[in-house]
Amino acid sequence: MEARYMEAKSGKEALDFAKKNGVKLVDYKFCDIPGTWQHFTTTIGELEEATFQEGLGFDGSSIRGWKVINASDMLVIPDPATAFIDPFCAEPTLSLTCTVKDPVTGETYERDPRSVALRAEAYLKSTGIGDTAFFGPEAEFFVFDDVRYSSGSNGSMYSVDSVEGIWNTGRDEGPNLGYKIRHKEGYLPVPPADSQQDLRDQMVLTMEALGIKIERQHHEVATAGQAEIDIRFDSMVRTGDKMCLYKYVVKNIAKRFGKTATFMPKPLFGDNGSGMHTHQSIWKGGQPVFAGKGYANLSETALYYIGGIIKHAKALTAICNPTTNSYKRLTPGFEAPVNFAYSARNRSAAIRIPTYSSSPKSIRVEFRTPDPAANPYLACAAMLMAGLDGVQNKIHPGDPLDKNLYELAPEELAKVPSAPDSLQGAAQALEADHEFLLKGDVFSKDLVDTILSMRYADYDALRVRPHPYEFHLYYDV
């Protein structure tokens, strides 16, 4: 597939790229607090070189968690390095990812997730610990053939379906060919059991044409179209940009195939949920800071970074696992890592040190608790701030746990900190532990308070509604 992107170094280069591709329209994309792309469109005549410095105005009052209506004017500042030709628009359209600024102060908006990541990158440099933080998320998702849900005062329901679903072995499909994936047996089967190879290939090729380097794609553990596509690591802001584009491509390619994709962490009961294991490392002067001669070839800095992640892990879940549904995945006994310990190779620990290669450049830390509902900018920034706090305060993580944590004796397991079991618990942890996020004005207290307000609101919205399973348990009392 022909490349359709340009990492332009200036507004002029982006405009030349647009002219070369016969662009008629320009789409300006930016990210809200929950992590969803928002956008508006102008004709190409409205985009000038000056726009890349001065920006374009829009109303920020209706964006979730943003400005109040009496202070709603905002600016989007397009980044020319994010230019691509949108493959899902009928007319030739240039897409630009934007940072949001306050037009009064001229500063990046404190609640704009991309701005948070930019401030986190600047803070890392100011510490002298490193100059670049690399992140490589492994996002999982489901592709269904049908989804239905409803919630009212007198009833609620949801139903998802997939031709791969094991529950469809007895359905009349005229004919039913029987290639259904059993629960927990979806990891790496070949077609025809894996019915979505061509769909994922189209996702991968489209992403690569738009500048996202892909390492691999495959079916994941669960039945019913669970998938994983791994992107190549990049700097924090670029990773956030690419994860927003990743979700955009996945959802739109699924729609082209007459299917629907979701990054909801736990849409199925009794099978694996979707995680976003996040690989991360710090470099300085072109050299890997995490490489050393300690456990699993880690440096002392890397161990302290792990110590910071473990210390703040419960608070991190409020940002890295931001939905009530996230805690349906974070339950003991499934693959989701709920135990905050570290280990080489051990996928039952929340922090794993991959050992595929002994090259210093490959040394990294993998935090396995996050899920793909997380805002990629906020999640990566929060993980970095937790790790840096560990380095600055020399928080040693203690000894590694190289055992299968799911088989530990209860008295041993009780000594290992674990994830909260609800969004309320995660929010309470963040409320008690967020000072590390405020360093260098990376996160503001206002943004933390906004996140907390959104988390408590979501928890309460679910808490006050009857659940269908409660009728199964209690209707005959």
C-alpha cells in the first residue's frame, strides 16, 4: 500500500504534501480526556503556514471534562509532523493531529492530554535522568459481528456476537462450518479457525501506509475475534499520536468489513479481557539508561524506575485502567496481572523484564496492568512520572518474584501489593497519591481533580443501576 503520510518538519512542507496529493479538505484531530479523538474540518484554503503557529479557534465547552461555557474559546495548534491523507474520507483530506492551547494565556491547555505528554517529555529532560522516553504499547481488542445494548429505568441488556464465538456451534448458519474458537484457546490458531486474518492484514497495511511501524499481528486468547496488533516503540508524544490513529484505523477497517471493533477491556464473561501491556525505557545521549549488570541486565536506574511504578501502581490504575469495566479484567486467576511485583519472563507479575534479547538497546520494562481504554498520552505520562519518582527517591523494588504468582500460598500472596478491585478503589488511591504527577507542572491539580470527578461519576452511575444478574440471584427472595 502506498505511503500516505509525511513527517513534515514545517508547515510549508505539510502544505506542499497536501498540494502534491490534491487535498481539498483539512481535518484537525485532538484528544479528549477519556482518550477519544475529536475533530473538525475546513477547506484547504483555510490552512496557511501561519496556522501551524497561530492555530485555529474552536469551542471547547462541549468536550468531555474541558472548559466551562463562559470560558470556552480554545485553539488547536496542528503538528506538521503528523500529516497524513485520511484513507476513510471520500474527498482528498489532509489529517493533522493538534495540541490545544488556551488563547488567553498562550500556554498549552492543562487538560489537553497531548499537552500533558509534551510537558512530561520536557520534565524528563529537566531531571537529567534522560532525554527520551520510549513507549511500546501492545493493545488488544475485539472485533464482533454484532453488538446491541440498552439501559433504561425498567430494564437493561447487552449482547455481542461473532461468527467465531464458541456459543454459535449450534446455530443454523446455512451451513455452520463449525470453526469456532473455544474459550481461552484463541492464541495463534491458523485460518479457518482464525477468521480475521485478512481483516487484521488490512489494518496493519493501512497503519504502515500512515506511518505506524508494526511488529506483528495475531489472534488473541479469547474466542470471538480477540486480536492484537503491536506497534514499534516511539517517543511518548509520538506513541500517543500513533495509538489514537491505531484505534481510528482499527474501528474504520472493521466497519469496512461490516464488523465492529471495541477496546472495551472486558466485553465477554468467562474469557480473557483486553490489555495494553506497555514497554518503556529511558535513553540519554543515544544510549539506553536501563541497561546494566544487575538482575535481568537492568541498571540501578531501571530498578529504581520499577520501584516507582510499584509504589504508585494503585494510583496509576485510575489513569491506566479508567473504566468500571477495567476491573472486570483485573481479577485474580486470569492472565491480567493484578500483583504488583517484578520478574524476568514471568507474565504473572505486573512488571515483566522481557528477555528475548541480551542487547543493551532491547532492555526495557513492561508494565502489564494497563488496558486499551486508557488515554495513551495520560497513561504514558503517568507511568513515566511514577518511574522518575522512583529514580529520584531511589525507591528499590526489593527482590524479584520469579514464581507463578497465581500459585503462591495465601500467606505469601498477602505480602504482594495488588490492584484495586473497582474504579472507586482506583480513584481513592489516586486521590491519596498524586503528588508525583504534579512535579514540573506535568499534571495540574485541576486535571487530577477532573479525572477523579469523572471516575467517581462513572462508578456511581453503575452502582445505582440494577444489574441483570441480580435478578438471577435475588428475584425470588
